[in-house]
Amino acid sequence: LPVPDVMVGEVPSLVGTDGQAKMSKSLGNAIFLSDDAKTVRTKVFGMYTDPNRVRADIPGRVEGNPVFIYHDTFNPNREEVEDLKARYVQGKVGDVEVKEKLANALNAFLDPIRERRAAYEAEKGLVERIIYEGTQRATQEGEETVRLMRKAMGLSGMWNRISRRAREAIARDPQAAVTPQAE
């Protein structure tokens, strides 16, 4: 059997909008794929930034700043991100501009996801059908994998004998199918 490859993106988990922990629904510091543009903007404007920077003309820290972590992750305009960082550490850009550009980048990232979600929601029963068909395919793949594992371990013949004998015993005596209760 092939050994699966680990698949972790460049950002395995994002810090929450509060800057305290990973993004989490239960902590209330998450931006959801289902959030509309207005909600995303509101959450971005409520994001934690450099606490020592009380005015735009005071140089700020980019390292560990959730707004810039999100810019690095979601803003495809690298030149804009680097410009914002440079001006931020020099005290030449305000949090409002930095957050506005982040809200725009996040919404541009989420727009195609929202459109696709709306298309799925518009067709009644589509999601359920996709889940059902996917489950059927996964079951077939899983059964084939188990068959290959048994064969590789030399258990396929033994398993066939055991299962055949068990079926025959159950056919002769249905009580044989009952699992004994633990005492």
C-alpha cells in the first residue's frame, strides 16, 4: 500500500481575529467562508493590531500582527502588502487603510466560494446527492483497500474461510449470530 503524503499548506492554521489563538468558531475569532462581504469587513475592522500603536504616525510592528498575517495569506498583490508593511513600520499608514485593503482582498478571495455555495444551495437535493454518491465511492474504495490489505498480509484465504464458516453456522443456528454479553 502506498504511504500517504502529508498535505499542509503554507499556513497550517491562522491566528484568530483577536490575535490570541488559532481561528475558532467557539472562541468567536473566526472569519467564515459563509460570511457575507459586510460581515467580513466588520470582522476585519475589529481585528487586533499592534497595541502600542495608538496613532497612525507611530511606527507599528508587523511581526505577529494578525492583519498582516492575513494579508500575507490572502492578498495576492505582494507589492501592495510589502508597501503597507514598509509604511506601517515607519508610521506612515493608518490601521483603517491597512484593514480596508485586507477586507477587499479577503472578499475577493471569498467571492468565488460564495458564488459556488449559492449555486449548490439553489439546487434542492444536490448537496445530499453529492454526499450520497461520494459515500458510495468511498465505500467501494475502502472495500478494495481492505481486500488488498488482507491479500498483502496473507489473510484473504483465511478471512474467506472464517466468514464462510460463520455464515454457515448462523444459517444452521441463528443464535450463533448473537454476540455474547460481557459479564
